[in-house]
Amino acid sequence: MSRLAIRKTYKLYIGGAFPRSESGRSYEVSSPSGAFLANAAMGSRKDARDAVVAARGALAGWSGATAYNRGQVLYRVAEVLEGRRAQFADEVGAAEGLGARDAARVVDLAVDRLVWYAGWTDKVAQVLGGLNPVAGPFFNVSVPEPTGVVGILAPQGSSLLGLVSVLAPVICTGNTAVVLASADRPLPAVTFGEVLATSDVPGGVVNILTARTAEVAPWLAAHRDVGALDLTGAAGADGVDWAFLEAEAAGNLKRVLRPHLTDGTPAEPDWAQPPDLTRIRAFVETKTVWHPKGL
């Protein structure tokens, strides 16, 4: 006797909890072949505002934690993700139309990417900061500090590896994040929220919204309590004008990481390539301190 599949309705991830969208809306998520996968909450601008409030509330604690502690937390996220490897391989395979072997490789790369950024948390200051030579009896020290709340348009095509590749460098230095997940492939992102919720990541450090990117992204770009914006997900997002979002972000002088461009057109990079410090550097600010030198 066969049984009916349980049709799930996934929720948002805001402030460490999983609320429904205040709009009460949801939308169907399908595989590349058109098969129904689940329902996802249709986030609204009110949900985006709630997520920013949660991210701002978590900023002091997360940025004030030691770099070593943040590295431990990120490593724990990698451990929990690897423990649910089979589930994520199934979800990524269904979302992206990949075979079992390729989907499992994507999950492995995502785990490795988290470990890589976990290792950088307590090394960034030495690489991006420095003790500057000056004329006079002073120490002059430059140190990288987090920008604040970062709005992220997650990659549209790479539902897990791309998500991890844009999120990990943001939070490893003490920023907090509001993420707009891939609109057509949101399920691995929402399940990743479950990983975050059980991995010692304080509530509000990462907030994940499922929504139509073109509907919610402008509100995130214009929000004055968002300090930076990653436009990676503008590539392939229906109805999204990244130049318009960049102009909206200018209202409070946000730092903006533009989408990867190929011949002037937004395109997703090859996420399987080894990362570098570009994305870490994009969301830190350099603070220079002068201090009198003892005789």
C-alpha cells in the first residue's frame, strides 16, 4: 500500500525562530523538470524589516565575540551540515536537477567552504590590519571591523554552495546578515536555517527570507539600518535591476558588492573554485588608532 507524500510548507528564519510570513502568502516550489517539491513562505517588506531588526539586535553580541569563538561556531555549522549530508544532497539534487554524485559533491564543497572561513576568523586582523610606521612617539594600528548588518541577495542558481559562499565571509568577521534566498530554489536555504538554529549561532545573526527577489530586494537596499549590500543574486533574478538597487543603497552610503559581470551582464561565478579574501574584505571597515608610545 502506497502512502501519500507529505506536502510541506517551509517558513522563514528570523531571529532564531521560524515564523510564517506576516503576509500569509506562500508559493509553490518546483524542480527544474516541473515536479512539485514544497510550498515556501512568500516573504514581504514587513518580514524584511523584522529581519533587519533581528540582525541589528544581534550585532553587538556577535561582533563583540572573540574571533576564535566565531570560528568555533562556524566550524560547528560545518559539522551539523555534514551530519545531514544525505538530506541536503537530496534537496540540492531536486532543486538544481543534479544527479546523486554531483549533489553530494556540492554538499561536501559547502562543508569545506564553511571550514575554510572558520579558519580565517582569527587571522583576518593580521592579514588585513597592520602596525603602521609613523614619524613621532606613537603607535599607529589599523584593524578591520565589521560593517554591520549586511543584506545579501543569494545566488539564484546555486542553492547551497553559492549561499554558503556569500554568507560565511559576511558573518565570520562579526557582521550579521539578512539573506534573500534563491526565489526558485529556496528549500536548501530554509533547511540550512535549521542547521544554523542548532549550531550555536545566536538568533538574529543570520536571517533567511524566501520571497520574490524583485519584490523585496528594493526595500532591503533602501533600508537605512542595513550597512552593506551583496548583489550577487541579481544574476538570474527575474525583474531585478542591480543598478537600481545600487542607487537605492546610496541613500545611507552602503557598501555594495556588485554582481559578478561577464561582458557587462550579471552572471554567477563558478562557486566550485577556491575562495579568496575578496568577500571578507568587502564587508569590513578599517579603523586606525593612534596611541602614545612610552619612553
